[in-house]
Amino acid sequence: MISRSLLRQLPARVVTGAYVLHSGLGKRNADEDTAGQLHGWAASTYPVLGKLDARRFTRLLAAGEIATGAALLAPFVPAAVAGAALAGFAGALLGLYAKTPGMRQEGSIWPTEQGMGLAKDVWMLGIGLSLVLDDVTRE
């Protein structure tokens, strides 16, 4: 029997999990130019990533997205675990949004047209945190 809490979480887990899994699968075989762009952008915000080769970074990013998407889709993975993984991933993306010049309107948290693609990841953060809270406050 499916628990009520899993039924409550199912729409968010399936939609978000499928999206993140698809994103990761798309990066698995990224060409050199794409890997370089992804790596350069991430390393400019998170300098420690600059130590990685662009191809290796992209493979690790893809693996992380695939693992996060699969965790969300797998009903046996506790919501707190899947939600924490999603919240961590979304938080890193929002760090790119916050620290990359041109993503936000001057002196504001609101996105520019260029920042809209990353600003939307705030929804993934909210979904991840909701899954964690739902699991840890379950009665």
C-alpha cells in the first residue's frame, strides 16, 4: 500500500525528478565546447571547480543530476534524502545566479532576461525543502 505522505509528494517528486534526470542524461556525452562552457561558468562562481578538467567536471555534474533525479523518482528513497539532494543542487544553481554578473537587476534579487533561466531554480529549492520538511514532520 502506498502511504499518504508518498501520495502527497508524488507529483513534485515525479515532475522534478524527471526534469533533473533528463538534464543529467543530456550532459553525459557533452561535447568539448559544451563541457568547457559549463565548467568555465561553474568555476567562475566556485573557484575550487577550476582544478577539475572540463570533461571530468561535466561527467560529475551529469552523474550528480542523474543520481538526484533517480532519488526523486525512486519511491523507496526517503523524501528527506531526495529533498536534501534536490535542495543542495538547486542551492548551487542559485549560487551561480547570485554571483554571476548580469543575472540580476542592479541592486535587486529580481532576474534580468539572462538570469531568468537560473532564477527559476528557486522552485526546485522550494520543492526540495518541502520534501525534507514533509518527511521530518510526519506524524
